[in-house]
Amino acid sequence: MSVPVNVSVEGSVGIIELARPDKFNCLSLEVHECISRARETFEADRDIRSILICAQGKHFCTGADLTEVKGKMSDAQALDHFIAFGMEGLRKLEQSRLPVVVAVQGLCLAGGLELMLSCDVCFAAESAQLGDQHAKYGLIPGWGGSQRLTRVMGLRRALDLMFSARWLKADEAKEAGLVNYVVPDEELRQAALDYCLTIATRSRPGIAEMKRLAREGADMGLDQQMRLERDAAVRALRSEDVAEGLDAFENRRVPAFKA
């Protein structure tokens, strides 16, 4: 029996690879379970400093497994579990203390877009096309797309993408703020992996705290945001990693973080 997700490690990078290219890497409950298990394993490993999500085949992911969805249409409780389980999995990916980088090629649509939006940094191949797609078939997002998309793109751009169901080419997606880097297709995986390996040279607690501040602060008013950062900065300035970083700066050497 084939495994829908391949999990591996390269150096300090935990890799989660969607492995259903014959089904456009669509997301089933089993796929979500595999992603969640891999995330938990990587979070528990002190040697892992980032997570890379990528996919086999021509396309990253075209959405939910519609065969599985259609099989649950007559059971509201089963549908709710399908939506809730996927939503919770992506939320935990978003909240992970590890930075999560995603590499997207070909089509990244609907549920695939929602998976991409739950990650922290996105690399896209020049071939990539990204879109919401739900409106074209009378559907609505169910794994956080309507909420994350507006935060990343802004309200008007997000509504336009959802209403029109159009696909953005990689450069358009970068311009809209959906994508950080656009690279040639043949360089996609290595470029994303190199980025993850660069993160490995940073302070693990420092990176985790910056991610927490940015994610939690997004739901607060400015005064609360400033207090959140102030408290975190005071804690960080008293840490061993900051002491090491400042000493390295003063002595013009590369820091060697212990954490």
C-alpha cells in the first residue's frame, strides 16, 4: 500500500512531502494525519530547526480529496469531522515553534492554497499557479482560507480571488504577497532547502519567539502588540543565545548558538 506522505530529514530540516501525484496530491484525512504526526515528531527533535513542505509530481496540491468528501455528504457529523480535523491540523502547523517553509510547483488550489497559507514562507516555481477555486463549484473554503487569505493579501484582493476563482501566476502571487520567492522549476526544492538550512544557523528559541510574536500579535491592538514584544525582548536579552550573538558580533565571528 502506497504512503500518501513521505517524511524524511536532511541535515536540520524535517521534510514533509505529499506523495499522491496521481491524485494531484489532494488532501484526505489520512494525509492530514500524516502531516500532523510528522510535525509532532519534528517538534520533539531538538536537532530539527525547520520544516519543509513540498510535493511530488507536476502539481503541489489541487485541494481536498473530493472522493472522500462526496462519501460523507449525507452525514453532517462526518463532514464536520473532516473539516475540523483539517482545520486543526493546519492551525497547529501555523502555531508550530518551528518555522515552516513550503515549496509550490504547478497548481496550488483550494485546499492546497489553504495548506500553503498555513506555512510561514513560500517558495514558488515559475510554473506555479495559485488560486482559491471554491466559488467556481459552489463551494466555500473550510480549512481557514477565507480568514488567512484576507490577512495575507488584504480584504479586497482576497475577495476578488475568492469571487473570481481565477489563478494567479507565480509572479502575480508574489506581487500580491502570497509568495516570497519565485525560482526556476528545477531549482525549487534546493532553493527552499537552502533557505531552511540557513535558518538552522539562527537561534532556535529566537526564531520561535519571533514567529510567536508575529502570529499572536496579529489578533491584538497596537498597544497590546507592543507590550507583547517588550516582554519577549526583555526575556530574550537575558538569554545565552543573545549573549553569544552579541559576543560574535563584537568579535566579528559566526555565532555558535547552543539552543
